[in-house]
Amino acid sequence: MIELWEKHTILAEQSFKNKDFWRTILHYQQAFAISEELTKRNEASLVDQVTITVISCHNLAQFWRSQNDNNFELKYLEIAAEKILTLVPQCPKNDCESFVSNLGCCKSALLEFMKRHPNPEIAKHIQHIDTTVQCELIASFKLQ
């Protein structure tokens, strides 16, 4: 099924280059549907499932951005964000200074996840950031 997803993604990219926008959106939508089916069937690892869905969402968002449709662009970026947040570890210390309430985790957990982001360019940009700074949960385990 992953091969079928790759096929539709490649066909969409070729259609976009040829300015055949109807075929582009059809193939991107098909790739997105396949990514959702992969999740339902649990045929790939969780990371692969999320990565494929996020790539599909970003492709659709990029397509809609090129068509100047902010609503659809935002829709697919939000779906991608929801999928990514399923992998970010949740933290019970919500009174911590570094806790990010709308994510349910602290900055450290989010940065650790971002260092493993499916897009290597994003991951590369934050590799130098120290993720254990101001995390109360991690600090509680350090020797005094």
C-alpha cells in the first residue's frame, strides 16, 4: 500500500509541474486517502504512518497555497499538526514554567520530538538547542 501512496504522490508532482491542477489534486487526495487507510489497517509502523500522513498533508497544503486558498491550506496544516502531536509525549506537570498548555507537554519534550522531525531541514535547525533546560520533571531526577 505504501508503494501505491508513493505512486500517487509522484503522479501528483508530475501533474503539478505540467500545470494539470485537476490531476494534481486528485492524486494528492488519493495519496492522503491511502495514508489514512494505512493508519486504519495498522500496516506500517506508527512513525511511518504519521510521516506518510504528514507528507500528504503538507503536499496538499502546499498545493492549496499555490492556488491562493488559505482555508484549505490551513485545514491540511492543522491535520498534520494533530498527527504530529500524537507522537509528542504528554507531561503531567502542567504547572511547570516550560509547559505548553495547548500541546500538553513541556518545551523539552517538544524540542526532542522536533529533533526527530520527518523533514530533515526542520530537524537540522534545532539540533543545537538544549532540551533539558527548565524541565521540572527532568530536574527532579538529577543528583543534587
